[in-house]
Amino acid sequence: MDFQLSDEQRLYRETLRRFVDREIVPVAREWEHSGRYPTEIVAGMRELGLFGLAVPEEYGGLAADTVSFALTFEEISRGWMGIAGILGSHSVTCWMLARHGTEEQKSRYLPELASGARRTGIALTEPGAGTDLQGIRTTALRDREGDGDDYIVDGTKMWITNARHADPLPVLVKTDPSATPAHKGMSILLVEADSPGFEVTQDIGKIGYKGTESCEVVLTGVRVPSSQLLGGVEGRGLQQALSSLETGRINIAARSVGIAQRAYDEALSYARDREAFGQPIGEFQAVQMRLAEIAVKLQAARLMTYWAASRMDDGVRMDTESGMAKIFASEAALECATDAMRIHGGYGYSTEFEVERLYRDAPLMSIGEGTNDVLRGVVAKALLAGKAQIR
């Protein structure tokens, strides 16, 4: 049992920390409040090769181990969680394409996705279907008036990260709407951004998670060649999407750790510097108890996240482990952000201090990549079925 990072992982983390402290921390509050898109930060992430995190080396990617993958999202979220979203959806799709795509699809897209010349996201959620993906209504039916080789796609997707920059955008569709059970009729199509009828119609307003866009995407009679069917076989779309979300939950857990770390850093600094009644507020026991709670939850969340990531590196199925890490870390992030705000007192409610952004960003972590209530059900079913054990 080894709780230490390897030398390579420590060096990688130090490189990330320098980048975050130099390029993200100084501008995050101003850019987040002004709604400015972080173009320069994206360029820096491209230079570091971070868009190739989940891309195999043969296609020009980093092929990062999962612990290093987690370190990336932790460190970037420490600076500004919204920036991590730009990499998050992109990496989920790169992972999915590398494992489920045809050789032609991988050769066509992965090299440019690895370099950041192309970016992507993933279009699963709809206005009436989020957690219940089998309830989607977007259809992709064969063009019976033509040669039957193309799909005609109609539907609406919501909350799509990177939608204005994604090319291609993987879209979960029903290729057989009458299939029973529904998942047998679901597939993923790689829709290119210049396809007629493909439109990003609006950016959805959010209280947090800014820096990247979350959009509504409308597909009206979009013609998609059958060569764009992920894996080349219909009926595997839900399986392909859910398998990729295991990495997404590691991503969310690690982002949560980043938020909690920044909450700890800000709370500790403020407790040392702020004086009341003639002494630093860190001398008061009530503040000390909150600081201790933040530190305990932070470290527990970090260890659970690294544990789940290392299990994935061992090559085992880890939907239970990733779900547990995501549940614990996301709730720890919100609790740490709240306690950090309380330590700041009135200033914690001010937009002049960092903790208010952490407080706004943290709640999303319990929602994204499967709500915590749903994941509790996933974990419980695995335990009851004997597929996972706690010893």
C-alpha cells in the first residue's frame, strides 16, 4: 500500500501548479465576473498538451494515467473550476472515441483532438431527459428517400459544455425508437459543426461554472453519414456513454478536491491575517474547529479520489469506486466552501474575495456526471449484488 505519488506524477503536478498560479489565479475573479472567455488560458493548456490527456500516444496524446488525469482537474479547479470544464467534456469524449471508435474515426479525429486543434464535448442531456438517458427523444433515422446510408437527426440537447467549440460533437440518439428495452435502440453519432441544420441556439445562464459555455443545441433534419456512427454498430450508444462517464466521475471528484483545496487555502490565509479583539481570528477556537473540518474533509476527499483513479489504472471495472469518490468529494467541496465563507464573515459574501466563487461553483459537483442520489443507488445495488465489497 503506497499513498505517495510517483516522481513523474509529482513533477507533472508541479508543472500544473506553476501554470495555474501564473496563468489562471491572477485573472480568474475578474474574467469570471466579466464573462470573458479564457482564450489565453486555453492556448496555454494546448501548449502543455492537456487536450491529449485521454488520447493514446499513437495518436499524439499524453495517454496519462488516471491519477495524473485526476491531478490535472484538481489543480486547474484550484485556480478556476470553470476552466476544468473545458477539458472535462473534451477528455470524456476522447476517452470514449479511443475505446469505442472505428480505426477510421480515431485516425481522423484523435490527432487534432490531442493537439487542441479540434475540441469536443458530449451531447447527452435533453430538456426532458437528464439522469434518465433512456428517455431521450432525439432520433436518427435512416434516409429512406435516398440510398439509406445517411441518418437524419432531429432533436434538442441541453447543458452542452463546449458546444460552441465542439467539432465533432458526439450526440446520443435513438436509431430505433421502438426498441425494448430502450437502450438497445440508442447510438452515438459524431456530428460535425458545419452540418446544415445543426445550431447552437443559446448559452444557458448559470450562477457558477463560468468560463466555459453550457448551451442548448438544436438539430433539425441534420444529415449525418453512417460512417459517423461511433464504433460502426447501432445499439451500443448508451453503453459507450456510460463507460466514458466513469472517467467523468473521476474528473468531477478531482474538481471537487480542487475547490476544497482552494477553500482551505483561502480560509487558512484569512484566519492568519484577519484580526478581531486584538488577535488573529485563527486564535479563536470556533475558527480553529472550522479550519480543522475543512482540512479533514479535503484530505479524505483527495485520498478517495486518488484511490478510485488508481483502481482504474489497475484495469478493473470501477463504477462503484468512481461513484463513491464523486459522492464524497462533491459534498466535501460544498461543505468546505461554505465553512470557508463563514470564516471570512461578511467579506465571504463579497465578490472581492475568492470564496464566493467557490461557494457558487461547488453545488454543481453533486449534480454533474450523475446526481449523488442516483449514484448512491448505483453503489448500493453493487453492494447488494456482491459486485463490490467494503472490507
